[in-house]
Amino acid sequence: MDSPSRSRSGGHTMAPHKTPDEEKNRLLVGPVLRRKPETQPEGSTFDQRLLEMRADHDWKHADPWRVLRIQGEFVAGFDALDEMPKAVTVFGSARIREEHPYYKTGVELGEKLVAAEYAVVTGGGPGLMEAPNKGACEAGGLSVGLGIELPHEQRLNPYVDLGLNFRYFFARKTMFLKYSQAFVCLPGGYGTLDELFEVLCMVQTGKVTNFPIVLIGTDFWAGLLDWIRGRLVADGMISARDIDRVLVTDDVDEAVRFIVDAHAGLDVARRHN
């Protein structure tokens, strides 16, 4: 049964959430929600068709028009997120089920970020994207999902209050970077690693302000961090501070406190400049 609508951060009244079962026959294609879509080749996405060079050279005629669609994604994202309160983006695996301890950690993280007066942003999907959205939603905060078109069935999870669905990864990544003031990575696969290293690169090169970055799950991340320090730092490919600035913890309270303290320090530094 749907839960009753209730007021969220910013005074918005949200419609009752749908359950996943109610959504199972519906598919997001870019920003459009369709039931049993038949408008694109099976297993093909807009990103894939953009990046492939076809033998018949149709791309010479199609690519200039794609620019308008890409522009539209940026306009829609900027418009929808323009009045976002301060926010933390949480990355994590889509494959983790609700009974897993990681999922429970994600829910707790969402709740405690809201208690610290942050909106919670995720990739909008299931698993460890759904968990922080659920925690934020049930705590009465703003729960945001930025989805992506995938070859297999994909939908925004039912705990998203404000959701957008993107055709292109690079447009979606821009929204994560532009509208977040901190980043937390729960355990995850290639997508989570991609987002983590993108954020690390942007901070290292000064493309974004030195926002706090947190990895939750010391056992999960230990091997990767050992390799980074043993190879990249040891061989001089990055400096020690490029990885030492990242907090690794199993404690959700410590993670949230690290973010709050970092922002308090940034605010003090700005007032003195």
C-alpha cells in the first residue's frame, strides 16, 4: 500500500511513492518513461550510438543533431537542480540486495546526512543507490536520483523525490559534480570506481573545490588503497596527499562528521579571505 504524501525539505509536497512491483513493466528511455518501449534497438543506448562509428557513415548527418539533444540534457539538469540545497552524492553498487549489511549502512547514511541538513543524491537506481535514497526519504529530507539509460531495464527507485534520467553519462556526471559538496562511496563495481576516480581526478587537478571524499567499508577498499599507495604513490605517479585526503571508515557517524567538519573549515577559510 502506498504511503501517504508528506512534506519534504523546501516545503514541497510529494506524491505517494510507488512500489517496485508497480513499476516493473515501465522503462526509462532518456527522460521519457514508457511501457514496453519499442523505439530503439534492443541492447542499444544513446551513449553507444553516439560513440560508435558506423560503416555507412550516417553519423556524419546525425551527430550535429545529437548536439541539440545533449544540450537539452544539460538545460534540463541545470533547471531542475538549480535550487538544490547543499548536498552529498553517494555512489554504490546496484546489485546489493536489501537484506545485505551494506544496504543497511546505506540507509543509515541517508538518514544521518539528512539529520546534518544535507540533501542526498544518488544514481537513482536499486541496491546501494536505493538505500541512501530510502534513508533520506524516510527521514523527511530531499532524496535525489540522477538515472542513466542502460541496455537492460532500468528505473528510478521508489524513494526518489526529485529525479532526472539521462541518456549520456557525461551530462549526468556533470550534475553530480556541479551540485554536490561531498562524495561518499559505498562498495561498488565499475560504475562506482569510475565515479570515484573521476572525483579524485577533478579534485587533484583543481577542477572542483577540494570537497571531502569518503569511502565506507575498510575491508572492501583495503586492497585498492594498498595498490594505490604501493604503486602510484611509490612510483611517483601521484603524491601521497592525493589519496591521504580521502577518509576510509566503517563508521557512518565518522563519515558524516568528516563532511560537516570539512565544510565548517571551508566556511571559516572563506570568511578570512
